Amino acid sequence: MQTEIRQFVVDNFLFGQQDRPLGNSDSFLESGVIDSTGVLELIAFLESRYGISIDDEELVPANLDSIDRVSGFVDRKLKMKGADVV
């Protein structure tokens, strides 16, 4: 999952610049990788790719401000979704 999220960020916000360092825990906002409009693009990608729904109250840096945070958040959402289906 981290690889897919990283690739989306590199392709859409770093315009394919693979050489720009982006650690898994680097803040998207602090490093200037993603702005508020970019967060909306990221959300659309996550909802489409992983079949999850992200509520307004979940749009916080704790969930969406680094590759680690995004992948952890999506993982939790997928586990909750699985629990809802059962």
C-alpha cells in the first residue's frame, strides 16, 4: 500500500521527480509536497483505489500528512470496512 501511495504522490505532486527525497514519515504539508487542493486529490485517489469513504472529520493531518499516516489510516479504514461487512 505504501508503494502505491508513494507512486501516486510522486506522479501527481512531484511530477515524477523520483530523485526528490520523500521519507515515509515526511510531512506533506511542511515539505510543500501537497497543499489543501492536493489533499482533495489524494482523498479522491484513496476512495477510488481502496473503496473507502473518508468523512470530513477524518480530514486531519494525523490521518493524511505523510505516507506512513495515510497508509495507516487506509489500513484502519479497510479493517473497519471488513468488520462492517461481517
